[in-house]
Amino acid sequence: MQMNLLQAVNSALDIAMDSDDRVTCLGEDVGHFGGVFRATSKLQEKYGKQRCFNTPITEQGIVGFAIGLAAQGSIPVAEIQFADYIFPAFDQIVNEAAKFRYRSGDQYNCGGLTIRAPYGGGISGGLYHSQSPEAYFCHTPGLKVVIPSTAADAKGLLLSAIRDPDPVIFFEPKAIYRAEIGLVSDEDYEIPLGVADVVTQGEHITLVGWGAQMRELHRAAEMAKQDNISCEVIDLRSLLPWDLDTVASSVEKTGRLIVSHEAPLTGGFAGEIAAAIQERCFLSLESPILRVTGLDTPFPLVFEKEYLPDYLKIYEAIKKSVYF
Amino acid sequence: MDSGNDLTGSIRFIQGQDLSIPTFSILTMDGSIRSEAVESSMDRTTATKIYQDMVYIRILDQRMIAAQRQGRLSFYLTCSGEEAAVVGSVAGFRPQDMIMSQYREQAALRYRGFTSKQFMNQLLSNDLDLGKGRQMPIHYGSRSLNYMTISSTLATQIPQAAGYAYGQKMRGKDACTLCYFGDGAASEGDFHAGLNMAAVTNSPVVFVVRNNGYAISTPTSEQFSGDGIAPRGIGYGISAIRVDGNDILAVYEASVAARELALRTSHPVIIETMSYRLGAHSTSDDPSSYRSVAEEQEWREKDPIARMKIWLINRGWWSDAQEQSLQREYKEEILAALKSQEKRPLPPLDHLISDVYETTPKHLLAQFDQLLDHVGKYPNHYPAGDAYQQFGEKPLMQAT
């Protein structure tokens, strides 16, 4: 059936809770209210207050609590209301969740843990309702980081994340929560983590992105088509671990690569992809790998459109790469 | 629970000191029972076990400090002075209760049955260390003893303990969580987050805060300005009690009652044990630069072990002859364990990359392959090179 990305998230949570009574949803306003975006809508009604409940406004408390719950054997899905507010929980995520199995010699783990957080710009949210903090977490061994871009992927990836034996951070592109609509199966299905999706086959250049940025990449690819430039568009879907093989074999074919993300340029995850690809595909490259990203500023308010790496900026980068 | 319903027409500020919690105590300094105190329920078997474990930990701590000075360990940290606060509390709980501790509660681990060899394996990071040689000395953990592996990060276990206890309650287990931390850790945000989460979610967790006077060099007078930690629990809607941490009977009775209360009401409880860190913060610390010998001496006279011993002897449950033979037995056992376990090899090199994830991902295997080639090229430069030479091709691989 047709679903938007938000309904797909809700469907995944519903199926996860229905199929395993250890699955528990918690976070600010996730209870009766169903979350500020309604991702947990009707779950408390269906599964009770013990398994879907509001928490005090304490991100470190939510994540710490969820880690303990996971260590005990539950499968918590903790919501951080906006990715911008994940930082009070940074220590719990980076020093605790990520290292829980390793530091105990595999005696204990919190692998049941999934942290969901809406991320990204495009909603006039300014500094604190727009950030894309994925790179911080990709720098932390022990975590998995997943970002869907379509409704069908959101459901399948979230079900995988919840059932994955390691802690997963699941960032949801809130700008396209309702705009991104597609056919989504009612069934229980999983999409494996760590596997990219080659959405569009192409010959001349590879475009890599994730989350809301995929819409911009597709639009730029359409424009380039008018110039007889054929783009291969890859949705990375998982950032940690990321699918190096798929991107590398694409770049070996096209000889060119653009990586695009909303987050600032310096230290962004595009840098990691560029470094790995130049190492692996050096002799196949026809032009320098380009990054089309946000600026190295806090996320702006009135200049949001100028800041964002939109399809026009990507289109210009495509030409720059192809006509290098 | 509603608040703010009682109205008043007068301006009256409630002072920080208005809520002052008394200290529960049973045993006097000379080992006798305070006349107005509740009777202790501690039986002879429990009492002698508690006492022996306190003596064991005191000896272990002294021996390990010496071993660290000799360069046989990289680091150590004692719980000297706080043995009663730790053993007395854990003794009030059941083996199925999870312990989530800070790092100065090795006495609780001993009470649960951790052996001398197991202590040594961790302290020496050898191939039998349950933590696979990944953490500094004293970061113990034991799944079979329900003792959650310690991390150095302060107070992080507090909200986790709330979640763990919530899980126990959801699964309908006759079990709760016992969470230890110190007076310094109670200044961390996670303390406040954890107590609030525990209270709001009705989780059966008992917090034991060891108020030992110092956080490294910082005295409690510079750590907080209220009446200690226990009143903060009340602010969060948590039942609170303060106990003389050097009084084994008071700590034990408060703990038995706290466990019962937490499970019966499905609600957290906080116990503040008032004690003193007799030793340095760790082997990297020298307390003579921030506190006086006179102050230390004052607390040595309140030694919880000596105090319990007098009580035991008065009851006819212990003798000097037993004491001597116990001391000798433990010293020999600990020394023998140190000698045998320090001869054991390092953990295999693949412990470097295993358990980062449940299944080691491809990119990490590739990094490990590169490392193996490099170590193979310069085996004498790396500790794991020995294994490389011993096994010919690549160092012992297990998990991957």
C-alpha cells in the first residue's frame, strides 16, 4: 500500500512490537501522544504503557536507561526528539553503548538498542532543529549508523536495526517524512544493514548520498541527462558499516564520484568515502572526487536554501567533474 | 503525587539545611550495640562470611598496592576503609540481583564469589581475563556473578541501572538492581538523569552512594553544599536513608530493608553510606598533598573491620586464633595467585578486533589483515610478535 516515510516507520515499530514482546518504545512524548511527529502513534494504545511510554526530558537518561534495558534482555527503541538534542546522550552512546560488548569481553551487550532520531534541514528549523550529526557517530566503532531515504527502505531498515545484535542509530530525514511516499508492503520484511542501493544505473559519473539528500541527487541526475550525462545514483542507506564494494565497483565503471550530504564539509562523512575510494580506485579515476555539502557554519535560518547542497549545486558539480 | 497544593500567605524560604537526614547506626565504636537501635538480624554464617570477605579485600588491596609498586601491575585502586559499606550492602541482596558498580566495590565482587585467580587475571590482563585484556586493572565484570562490567566513565551506570531494573520488573523476576557510586559521581548529570528516570518509571533499583569524603583530592565541602546526597533522593520522590558506612550492622539492616522496599513497592531507594577513603584515590595519587595525617588517623580509629571484629569476638563468633590463620591463608593464597597468573600469556591478538560488533565487519577484518602483515614484518617490536614467531604464520586467531 501507499505510505509516507513516517507511516512506514510507524508500521515497522508496530510489527516489531507485535512480533516480539521484548520490544519497548520510549522517549519524550512517545506515549499516548505518539511522538511530536507521530512516529509512535497508537503504539501505547496497542501494547500498553509498560512497553510504550513517555520519559522525562533527559536524553542521557533516555539512552542510559535504554542501554540498561537492552543489557537486561529487552529490545528498546529509544526516540531522541530531534537529532540536534542527541548530544546530552553522547557519552552514553559513544562511551557506553558502543563499547558495552567489547569492554566486557562479550559477557554483556546492549545489542538490542536502537536509537531513532529525526535529522536534517529543510524545515526552517535553524540551528537546533536541522542538524545532521551522523559523522560524529560514524567515528565510533561499535555503533551502526543507518539513514533511510524512502518509505519502503525506512520500514525494512528499521526492522533490521531493531533486530540487529549491535546498537544502531537510526536517523530519519524529517523534511521528507510526509513528502516521501511510496509502495510499502504490509508484511514483515527486513533490508540488510551495510548494503547500499544502486537506485539508478549510469555510465559517466557516480553520485552517492543518503537520507533527504537522495531527492536532490536524483533531480540533479535528471538535469544532467538533458546534457547526455548518465549518472549512477547510489543510496548508501548504512553509513557504518558502509558498502565500499558497491561504491568502488561503480566508480571503477564511471571513473568519477560526487558525494553529497547536508552536514558541514570539514570532517563530514563524504571525506571518509572520498579517501577510501581514491585509495581503492586511484587508477580508475578520471577527475577529482567532489563533495557537495553544507558550509562550515552552524545550520542557518534565513539562508537555509543557500546553505543546503541542493540539486543545482550537485548539477554544477557533475559538470565540473565530467568536463574536468 | 501532587505538589504545590498547600497555600501559604507568608514568605518563607526553605533553607538548604532544613532537610537534614540522621545517620542510622547500630554498632558503637567499641563494638557494642547502641541501646536504642533496632536488633540486627545478621546470623553467624552471614556475619563470618562478611567478616572474612572484608579481611580478604583489605589484604588483597595491600598486596596489590605493593605489587603495583614493584611494577607487576600498571595500576591499582583500593576500597580500604569502605569495606563495610560495600560488603554490608551486597550481603543484603540476593545472587540474582544485578550489581552495577563504579570501580571501588571489589569487595562486592568478592562477596559474590570472585576468586583470587580471577582477580589476578583481570589485574594482569592475561589470556584468562574475562574482559579479554581490554580494560585497565580493577575494571572487573562477571556474567556468572551478575556483576556488570565496570567502565571508567563516572555515573553512567546510574541511568543504566534504572533501565536494567525496569527490565527485571517487566520480566516479572524476583530480582532488583544494586547500583553503587561515589559522592563525586553524584555531581554528574547522569546521577540526576538516572534517579529521575528510576523514580518516574517505578524501577526496583537500590542506589548505594558511598560518601567517602573525597573525589580524588576534592573534599565533599567543595563537591556540594547541601546535606550530602541522600536528601536529593527525596527531591526525586525516592525513599532515602543515611547510614554509618563503617557500621556493618547498620549497613546490612538498611540494605535488607531497602531491597524489600524496592521490590515490594517497585520503586527506587537510595542509601548514603558515610565513610572515609582510607587510601589514596589510586596508585597515581598521593593524598598527603590534600589532607592531614591527623584526619586520616581519626578515621583509622573508626576502622569498620576492627569494629566488626570486636563485635564478633564479643558474641563468641570469632577468635584471635582464627584471625591469625585467616590472615595467613589469604596472604598465601593471594601471593600464589599473583605468581601463577602473571606467568600466563597475553590474550590472542584477535581480541583486538573481536566483540566490537557481534560479527566482525569486513572493513575491520581488512584492517586486521594489514596489521598482521605489519606485525609479521616487525615481530620483535610488538608484544604480540612473540605469538607470531611461536605459531609461524599468523598469531593465534580465534573468534573471527
